[in-house]
Amino acid sequence: MNRRITFLLFILFFFTSLSSFAQVKASDGNLLAPTPPMGWMTWNYFGININEDIIHQMADQMVKSGMVKAGYDHIMIDDGWQGGRDNKNNIIPDPKKFPSGIKALADYVHSKGIKLGIYSDAAQLTCANFTASLGFEEQDAKTFASWGIDYLKYDYCHAPSDSNTAKIRYKKMADALRNGGRDIVFSICEWGGRQPWFWAAGVGGQLWRTTRCKGFMEKCDA
């Protein structure tokens, strides 16, 4: 595993490699994302086959290799972490993949000087058909805040094709994040088909995807 994790350091990338970004002030008056966040995302290599051990090892290697010091200070948990909802409709992590919970994982990552991102979708299901956030925006935003999440990638699978619905759904989550009790960078990931460069900043996004991936890089996701 250590050899594989070391190899993965070579594919660290800008979260905004396919995105534009906007500068927004955080609650302390400083810019929430003054430069494009940089770091490592689980999706390209692991897909949905992720767990807390992978995140621990990646955090350790990012520090050891000097990548965090160089500014690659985010780890992004992409699709596949979800375990459904509990009896109060709180979204929960998969107990087999993340037996210690996301809060404990965030605490560990933060202790390494790294920020933690997580993934959801503006529909009932995510791209990989896991639990998403439509209709639970405020509840999920507060949950993410309570876990110590620093960054939310919000996808748009299983959603209508028009841009007006996208604007409404993304604004609802952006508003929920602002009222959730923690500064969380909001990444709008609708692949660029609805021209988010015209409206993403206006609905509360700090960065937004502008293109799809093509060919052998189709799995790349930002």
C-alpha cells in the first residue's frame, strides 16, 4: 500500500484543473479560497473503493513528501463514502469504509495541516448511485460542518438538463453552507454544459467546473 500511495503523489492535481474560481470572504473577513485549492482527490485512482486507511496513508505521505509544504494541502473524499441516512435522516458514512467516522478522519487530517473535502450531488442520488443531498441541503450542510469539512464538491448527476434548475439547486446548497456554522469552500461540478461561468459565482460557488473529460482521461473529475 505504501508504494502505491507514494506513486499516487505523482498524480496530485489542482481541484480546479477543469474549473474557474471566484474569491469570496470567509466569516473572519479573509478570502475563503484566495487561490485555487490544490491537493489530491480519491476518484481518479480509487473510484468508490475508498476507506479511512487510504486517507490516513495519503495524508501521511503528503506531509512526508513535502507536498503539503508546497501548497498541496487538501484531500478530497469523492463519491462512494456514503452509508445512507440514519433514523433522523442525517447522512452517514459507510461504517465498513469509515468505521471511525468522518469527524475523526477530519481531525486526523487537520492534525497534519491538511484540509478535508467531501462529495455530494444536487439530486437524490450521486453519480455512483449513493445517497445525495437534494431536499436535505440544510441538514447535510450542518452535518458536514459538524464533521469539520473544509470543501464540498457538489455534482449534478441525475438532475435536469436546464440551467435554471441548476441555479436553484446550487444556490440552495450554497445558502445552507453559509448558514451551517463553518466556512466550507463550495465547488460546483455540473461539467460546464449549463455555462456556469455566467452564474456560478452569483449563486454562491467559489469554483466551478467548465468542461467534461475526454478519451482516456474520462475518469478525471474536478
